[in-house]
Amino acid sequence: MTDADTAPLALKTCTKCTQSKALVEFPRNKRSADGHINQCKVCINKRHRELAHSPEWRTKICYWNRRTHLLRRFHLTEAQFDALLTSQGGVCACCGTTEWNSPSGVPCVDHDHSCCPGKNSCGKCVRGLLCMSCNVMAGVLEHPKVNLIMTYLERTRGR
């Protein structure tokens, strides 16, 4: 037997369930004096499950996700997004529909990929807000091979 096998097991009391448990039952936290959070993993998981089914929490998460998505991906604030939607009359900038058909139920932000290749935008090249169908079509039409495909279709029309 080594000293590690006979060493006393470090215990900590959970502030939620008030049970004394082994230190490994508590998530790590660098800022804490003992290096662990004050609530055990079981209590934390239970709280997260309860919060996940709470309508108030879902609303907060959706709001936070939308806000951070707009800022990180398009450098747009919610106020800028709302102002853009208002300037378009609350409809798709391309086809004029109000049915966005996106999984989130909100308009897609369209930006010029020649300015910012990829999914993210600098914010200066945002062109407008589109429904999902128009956004997908705009992406297809911006593809480098679109001219080749159009030439092919014209050449083979009426065969």
C-alpha cells in the first residue's frame, strides 16, 4: 500500500443538499479556495434540468442567443437589426413576404460575400434581411460556377 491509498478522502459539504461528499463530486473552480464549486454535481445538474423546462429561462436563452449571434456573426446590434427590418417595411427585401421560413422564425441577414467571405460579416456589407428561400437563392447565385451553369442551361434548352 502507498500513502495515496491510505490518505484520508477530502470531503466537502454541498451548500444545496447539505451532504458531505468526496471532493471529486464537486466541479472544479480555479477561483475557489479549495479549487471546487460549493454545490455538488448532482445538485447542479438537477438545477439545470429544472431551468431547461422553465419558460422564463427559454425566453432568456433565446434572447441571449439572438443578441450574441447578431453581434458575433454580423456586427449588428438588435437596434440596428430592428431598424433595418423597419426600413424594409417588415418584409423580405427580395420577395416581400413576411413568412421567413427560417428555423428561428426571424429574417436571415444577407451580406456581400465578396467583402467578407464565409459566414461572418464585418457589418458594413450587410445588404438586407431576407426570407430563408431568398437567402439560399442569393447564396447559390453568388457561387462562382453560376455562370457556367447558366451557360449550360441555355446551351441545352429545347433538346
